[in-house]
Amino acid sequence: MYGEYTLGELKLGNDDFYLSIERDNNFYVYKRVCKDDLVTKKIAGSGKIVLNPVEPVNLPKNITSLIEIKFKENLVIEPRSRLNIYITFPIEIGVFVVNRSLNVLDIFTLNTPKYTLYGTPGRGVVCRYWSSDVYSSPPKVDSLREGTIELEISNSSDSWVEVGKIVLNVYGMKIYYDDSRVISKAVMNLTSRGIAETQFLDGNYNLKKAVEIYVAKKLHVLRKSFVMEWGLC
């Protein structure tokens, strides 16, 4: 389903959603139904439609750039070591109309967005919440609902460190995809038993690169990493 389509008659969907574009005189009428949510818009112009997975912090509205992924089982990592694992993240699907420039037409998800507070009530930050198993190899998932993060954890401290979650700033997220998988890459540097720095990286994948929402909206981002200072579990 992901990919580029000429702006014209279009019908896509499954048991969970329906998306269509129909001609109506001088307009194209875009319609999308997902979980009883109906969106309709009229498009005046020509070009192409792009559908791809986007950073998972846009719904139900854009209130944070952070995502907290809770591990279903904690990891205990030895000093001065590195570990490569895979975790999942929730998919949001972006629909763009493109002709010389790019515009965000719609964003929807087959998941139910949840949010949490990382840190103290007075100084903490709101994060999109997701729970994931920890895998030693890329898991098979529904690419319309879940993507995979290839995560390198580096324990640069002299202590064993227990990790039960990761908080990432998705403004630095690079998403790659094909017909069956969605993948991103990140690092987590453990500097002590309770502090880590995290960041998304560019991935060297032979896949299509998704349009980034913060680029599409022309947002200027200064910092793309995040320091976890309120605990790792």
C-alpha cells in the first residue's frame, strides 16, 4: 500500500480502513475512513499522492516530539559493552499531495495512541507511549501497525546497568520502508546506572526513505538527541 500514486481515481484499504480519491468536476475528493473517523478534503490541482509511515507523535494531535518505548522484559547490560537489539514502534500513516512542493493531506493510524509522563510531575516531559518485546533479530510484524527500530545500546560506564525503556526524540527519526517492512535505527549510550543519551541515526538500508513530517511542515529543529535523566526502568 505504501508508495506513490498519480493524483486521480484511487481506492485503497482493508478491514481496518478505507481511502479513496474521486473526480468531482474541477476537484479531486479525498476520503478516508478509519475507526469511525471520517476525513474528506477537496484537492484543486494535479500531481501525485504519497503514502508512507511517519514519525509516530502526530495523533490525536501534535503535543510532543518524544516517544517512550517500554521493554516488556528489562535488559541487564555488563560494563564497557555493546548490544544490538530490535524493538517495535507504532505506525502512523501520512498522506501527502505533491506538485513542486509537498503538503500534508492527512495522517491516520490503526493503533490507539497512548501518552505517558517521563520524569517528575513538575519537571517531566510528555511522551507517546508504546510497549515492545525485545528481539535479537528483526521480528515479523504488520507493517501498517508496527515498525522496527534497530537499536545499538552502548554501556560506557564501569557498572552493570539495567534498562527497561528508551525515550527518543522523533525529530531526528529516519524511517525506511518497502511493501512488507518499516525500519529505523537508533543508539542508546548508557553513561551511568540512571542516565542515558539517545538519538536516531540515518540507516544504510536499500529501502525507500519516508517523507519526514517535520521537514514537510518546514519546522526548524535544533536538537535531535535526548538525555534520559529520570531513570532507565
